[in-house]
Amino acid sequence: MKDNIGFNQLQLKNSVGIVRLQLTKLQRVLMGALIVLDVHGITVLEDLVEAGTKNTNDFDWSKQLRYHWCGEDEECPTSLLGDVSDDCVCKQTISCFKYTYEYLGNTPRLVVSLLTDKCCMTLTGAMHLYHGGAPAGPAGTGKTETTKDLGKALAVPIIVFNCSDCLDYKIMGRFFSGLAQAGAWACFDEFNRIQVEVLSVVAQQMLTVTQAVRQKKDVFEFLGSDIPLNRRFGVYIAMNPGYAGRAELPDNLKALFRPVAMMVPDYGLIAEIILYSEGFNGAKLLGRKMVNLYRLSSEQLSEQNHYDFGMRAVKSVLVMAGFLKRANPDMEESITLIRALRDSNAPKFLSFDLPLFSGIITDLYPEASIPEVDYGILEVEIENQLRLQKLQIIPAFLTKITQLLETQLVRHGVMLVGMTMTGKSGKSADSNILAKTLTQLKKDGSDDPAHQTTKVLFLNPKSVTIEELYGSFNDNTGEWKDCLVALLVREAVSDTSDNKKWINFDGPVDAIWIENMNTVLDDNKMLCFANGERIKLPPTMCIMFEVNDLSVASPATDCDCQSLWNGLSGAGASGLAASD
């Protein structure tokens, strides 16, 4: 087994070398997934050697999610789907499931840490007992992603849906009916936002399907119809307890789900493995230093609503570090990471926190000197567009425009935060000038993939009712009335070119309307409506918000979006700046 560890480490080193080559997007996703799985394999082998595991019945071995081939003559435990002779099965502890061979595409895999490992063990144990799973915890701890990754491991299609208080029992009944027939899993995000009256009916619907699965029926009665049953059916609910607008689950619904607490991810391990997959050799040391930087920043910088030092902030830095590594392969790795940390975090800090953040970086990397970035034709064109708009060329404003572009390269949800009335060099001017600049650069023949024709669609979310924003059913006829958000997103999605599409929500952000966009702003990029419609956002799309502050937004929203503070000219918290 020790020789096997050495072989796997050599294979990992070769894979990291391949990542640095000029790969296509699909090849890069594939290599990233392989590296994540290889690192997990090495960790498992090291743990088994350390624990002195000698027997297949030892818990250190049986707790791993592993694949077996059950031959025709072998005694195989009964799986969820019945007979599994001469077939591939997935085992973990006492649970055993038939592999379902569903093609899910070329997708990235989740970094397996101690937290996600325990979550998967709990979920497979719940499935073995014909229960659903209910991961609960703060935003950005991996509830939805762990459930999705378990589905990928078993090759089961997973439908992620963002629940809202507009969902009724009819829509949920349609969901359960489709899942039971297709044998798919559903992950209902923000499940406790559904109204308590609806949840009671949902519990009865869920119980009907669960009992049919337990009795191993092939056909069962559901909502007055006989429908076929695929016993692979599974429902998982992810919840953020304690946030605004959340209901407590009824006891009869709680009994159908096994709870899992998801609290603090292993930031160091996750950073290390993602850095490996981005082509960094010294990932272990760099990952540890990066976690220390975020810990010190959260302790020493001022308390602000738009500051986020959680998992999604870490992920965006790592993605930017990967971009910089590929653009500058000869640059020292620590310098590359420092640049990513600076470029990703500096836009959101207030003026009096920037020196503190720079000081923390200097303490952790005393020898490093970070080169200034030369934006070349981008900066020239920004200045040209400012002249055309009769605006003064203020260095602080130029910096904010370039920071907005850098932020958009790693996050598709961006918040421009700052007080109104900052003159023409304000939040709207920031995004408008950048859009005009990128469009002009593309017209001039720039071959940079970041320079594309840009179309901006504006909407003030507080100028309309929540029904006009997200749609509603007519209480008398049951007819669905379409909504403004759906129209804007469909218009952007219908453009299949490389042109950039920005949807700009220019208005206050609060938990009443923004919570419906949680699955849009996280890694799912999925917009969900109360009629069951789901729209996947393309990579060319960006959701932008222009807000005064985030004092009434929930922590889930703060975590999902990258904030960009628009306090210009060193004006600090007031955000006021002289313009022209």
C-alpha cells in the first residue's frame, strides 16, 4: 500500500504538469476532476496505512464510498433497487446501492474533506433506511454541493431547485410524481422558506412515495393516478436555519429526513487541492498561508456587512490564481497567489482597511514584491470613453472600473456597494463605462476573450411587486402569469454568441426578493420559478446589483455575491467622491 501511495503521488505530479499546458475548457474540467479524485485517493491510502488497516471489515475501510462488482455467484447485500447480481454496486458502511450508469456530463468534482465525508456517510445511511437527507448550516458550507457530488458518485441525475414561499402543494406534487417515475434525486435549496401549511401537505406526499419505495412496489397510487415507480427516488433538503423568512419543519416531515449539521469546512485542505488542480506545485504551503490570511483579516479588519471571508470568497481567489498561473506560467507561485488575493479582495475593502490588509500580506510573505498590473489598451480605452461621456479622468475611478472587470472574471454575481449621489463617477457610471469600453475594444479587433460586445439590461426590483418580479398563479384559474426576471433572463440566454450579457438590478437588496436568486448566484447558476421552470445561466451572463448597503440582506446573499465597494477617491465609508 505504501508503494501505491508513491505511485499515486507521481501520477498526481504528472497531472499537475498537464494542467499547465494549453488545454481546452473541457479538458481542463476533466483534469481538475481527476486531480481532486487522485488527492482524495492518496489521503485515503495514507489514513489506512496510519490506522494499520488489515481487514476489509475494518471501519476505516468500510466507511469509504467504494465500488464493487458483484459476480453472478457472489452473495451481495440487498441494495435499494433489488437484485444486483453481475452488476456494479456502490458500498459505504452497511449501505449498498446499484450503480445507475446515468451520463451526467463532464463536470468538476467536490473536494472531499472530513466534513463532506461525514455528510456522505450520513446521507447513504439515510438512503439505506429509506429516508431523505436534510443538511443544515450557514451559507457556503457545502450542503448542496455535497449532495450533488454524492449523486455524481452514484451516477444519479440531481435536480436542484430553489424553494420560495410561493410554492404550493400542487407544484410539489408534480415534482414528487416526476422524480418517482424518473428515479432522480431532488435537492430542494432553502426548503424551510416554504409556508408551514404547504409543508404539512408535502409531508403526506413524501410519505406516500417513501412507503411505496419501502414496499418495493412497481406501480403505486399518487394524487389519484397510478404511476410507475423507480425506487432510486430520493429527496434532499438544504436549509439555512435562523435566517429571515424561514419556517420550522413540521414533525411529520422531520421524521422522513435524517439531519446533517454542516458548519465549518476544511478551508486549508480545499485550498490545497484546488491549487493543485489549477497547476500549483507548492499547494500545501500556499493553501495554509492563504487560510491564515483570511483568519487574520476576519479578526483585524473592521466589521462590514459586505465583507465575506467564507468558502465562496476562498474559491474565487483560487479561480483567479488559476487564471494568473496560466497567463504567467514563469511567475513565482507565491507572487501569483498574492496577486490573486490582492486583486480579488482589494475591491471590497474600505479605504481604512486596505493598509491593514496589505500589512497582513507583508507579514505572511515578507520577501515578496508584487508587480503592478499594466492594463494596456484597456486603460487607454477607458480613458477615451470617459472623455466621450464628458467625465474627468480620476485615478480612483479608473481603478474601480478595472476591479469590476477582474471581479466578473471569477464571479458571475457582483454587487456594487456605495452611497447614492456620488456624482457621475458613481456605481452606474462604473458599469456603463466598462460595458462601452469592452464593446469598443471588440469592435477594434481585440483578441482578448474578456473583451466582448456587452449588453446591459436594467431593472429596479423595488419598483414592482414580488409577483411581477418572479411570477404568480391566478388563484381562480390556476394560470401562470410570467414575470420580468424571466423575460430578461430568457432574452439574455437566447443570445448564444460570445457577447456578454449583464442584468443590472438597480435598487435596494433585502431578504424579501433576493432570496429567490440564491441558486442563481451560487455554483448552480440556476434560476428557479414557482411553476417549476428552471433556467440555466450561460457563462457569458453576469448578475449585477447596485445597492447603498447590505444591512438587511441575509448572510446567504452576502456569501453568494462578490461585493465591490464604490467609495472613490479614498472617501472611505461615506462613498462620496468629487466627480466633474
